[in-house]
Amino acid sequence: MYTIRITDRPKNRAVTETFLDGTIAVVSRSGLNATERLLLTHLPHLDAAPDGALLIAGNRSGGIALAAAARFPERALACHAFDLHHARAIQRTLAANETSSRLAHDPFVRLCSDAANGAAGTANGRPAIAVHCTSALPEGPYAAALFMSTPGTTSGELVLDQLEEIHARLADGGICLLACETDSAALLKQVRAIFGTLSVRFDKKGVCCCIAKKKGVLARPRDFSATFPASLPGLAPCPLISLPGVFCHRRPDTGGLALAEVAARDLAPGQHVLDMGCGCGLVGVLLARSQPNVRVTFLDSHARALAATRRNLESLGLLDRATLLLSDSGLPHSAARFDLFAGNPPYYSDFRIAELFIQTAFDTLNRGGLCLTVAKSAHALQERQAARFGQAEILSRRGYSVIKSIR
């Protein structure tokens, strides 16, 4: 039996499940997600796939990759994650199970974390698994793809975008295994439109697994990007592109507009801005357009956010004044010094991510530099920002609170 560990809890505080007639055991914190369980159960369907590599998308634990590597040791494997935090989690799981990996990212971004870039784990006779943190799925062709989608973590548009990409990456006759907890009737209609004939299995709770085979090229691939106008007061609007999976796809975020409008009041020509959690680049792009020679460093953990930002910079002729950084841990103390920090932090994870934003601002701002963050409800963020900077002023804009501190 091959045992996969995706938790560091001791055995008596973890859950062990067995699959494929007892040939694979998985030790996890509280049991596998239903979609992971379905993909593992249906791995034997890939026995009929043509020769070639396997692609795994949507799995954030790395467990599916290890199970596929055990079942198909002769096949190369590629894992994909849009967010660096998830890619690093996959690498940690592989390392804990003595499997080496290497991280790939888009060539137009710089990776801030050396730890995530290096090979992880100890090779035990298996080839290194490629972990891709990129804005698109890695190029094929692939003999098979395993894809899981969970409600609340993946938008419907992003699921369809990835399914069309998977179809394009598969070799003719390649097999796609899709496990999904979302509305199965609506999803199955879309999957049939992409793949044609497919087999569908349901578990006892109604979670579905689709087994589809590629037959020819997709006649009408769709473009899921969207364009919307954005502007600062007194300046002409500019078109901005967003992509599925990126924050506020298809519309400008009101909080981001409030943040940009307040930041523009204090921005001077030639200053250097850090736009952290940049999304499609809304704030940094508007600030770069507002004053001559303003340089902007765009930082995000999501590969698609940086890809959308790059497209916007390129279309507006601002690429030469921008740096694109991929990081899930802020910036080191040795990073370039900034005159203005702008961030619209998420507030889940008990404000730990918001605290990372504030700490990054404190570590990288020049003396006298401005830290500007935005929130719908300001109290918790203001409290944390004041604790770090010694003061935090609230400025109201568009129904949001912009919190301003001076380094």
C-alpha cells in the first residue's frame, strides 16, 4: 500500500482513507474533499488514455498528483495552480512525501520567494513533478487531465475557461476527469458542449464526476475576458481588461476607485508606487496615468491578476514604467523603497492577510511615505494600521474608508 500524507497531524488525530482496492491510503486532517475522493476513485479510467503526460488542475493539496504518480509511475505529471499560495502548498505536500518538484511561472513576472522557486522534496526514483503557477494551463499535449472544482473557490466562468483550455491541451483521444460540487445540470450542459459525449457518475451526496474524451478541435472557443472603462476625476477614462478568476472581473471595484482617487491627491511626478493585491491593475494603472514618470510595482499572488495587469499596461503604453511581482508573502526588507503604498486587502483568515499588507507597507516605504488601504468597514483595519504606524486617519470616499498613515 502506498500512503500519501497531506497533513502533519499525528495518525491518532488524522483521518486515513483507502482507495483503489486498498492500494493507496491518504492521511488527511479531516478526510478528503468530495471532489478529490471522486477523482481518486476514478483514476483507473485513465488506463485507457493514450501515451503521454498527465495534467492536474484545481487540486490544492497535491494529493491527486501523488496518487496519479503512484498509479502511473511512467508518465510525466504537471500540476497547475493560479495562486502562488496554493502552488507552494502543493510543493510542501510533495516534499513531505519525498517527491521532488519544480516551480514554473509566467516569464513576464518576477518571483519574490526563493523558497517557492527551488526544487522541493527528495527524489525517490520518480521524476520531479512540475508545479505551474501561471495565468494559463501549461502547454500540452496531455494524454489526460484531472480537474476538480469546488463552490466558493472557483467562479463558473473560470471553470468553463479552464475546461476549454483543458480541451485544447489534450491530445486527440485524451481523457478528461472532472469532479465538481456545483450545479451539475448546468455544468453538464456546458461540458457536453465542449466535449460532446461523456459519462457521468454521482456519489451518494450528488457530487458528480464527468469522464470525457477529446474528439477533434473545438469549433468555437470562447473569450472570457472583459473590458470596462475606469478613470480618475478630470482625466479621460481608459479601457481595462479583466479575466475570470481575477478580483472584480467585468467591472471596476468601487473600493479600488476610492483608493486610487485618494492616492492621486498626494502623488507627485516621478514617485514609486507599490500596488499590492493589484488585481487587474486598476489602482496602479490609474496612478501611473495621473502623473509623469510615476513608476509602479504591481504585486499579487494570483498569476491571472498579473497577466491582466500586463495586458492593461501594454495596451496603454505603460509597460516600461512597471514591474510585475508574484508573491504570497509580501516583499523582503531589501526590496526597493516606495513613496506610496496602495492596497485593498482581503479580510478572511482572521485579518492575517491584511496584516501582511500593512507590514509590507511599513517595511518598504521611505520615511515620509504614505500607506493607503481601503475597507468598507474601517475599524478593524484602522486599528491594525495605527498599531504598526502609530497613527491612521480615515478618509471617506465612495461609501468606503481609505485609511492613511505616514511612515
